[in-house]
Amino acid sequence: MSARTHPRPHSATTGGVGTRLPWWALALPSFAFVTLLLLMLDPANARAASDPAIPQFIVGLQHVVHVLLHAIP
């Protein structure tokens, strides 16, 4: 014997979801992304510049990204 299914109160295809995000839900990740991008573009200004491995890694990562971006036709 199968169980009866109950209809949904709202169809999934009508109107979309009515959820709004607070302003900081987009602002904080955007700020973090831009901050990390700026540190990547100028690794000399990074606070951890006393350790030479970190700036060298970032410069190497920049080089890999540059090569990959120019390899795409």
C-alpha cells in the first residue's frame, strides 16, 4: 500500500525564492577577495614579507595564472 503525497503549498516554478540577503553577506566576501587580490598583485606590501618563501610563492602563482590566461585562445 503506497502512502499519499501531500501537495506543496507553493509551486517551485512560480515566483522564485523570496529570501533577501543582508548587505554584509555580499560586502564581506567581496572585501576579502579584493584584499587578497591586492596582496597578490603587490606581494612586497604583504605583512609576512620577512619570510622569503611566501612572496616567492605568490610571484610564482602570478606567473602560473599569467601563463594560463594567455594560453586560452
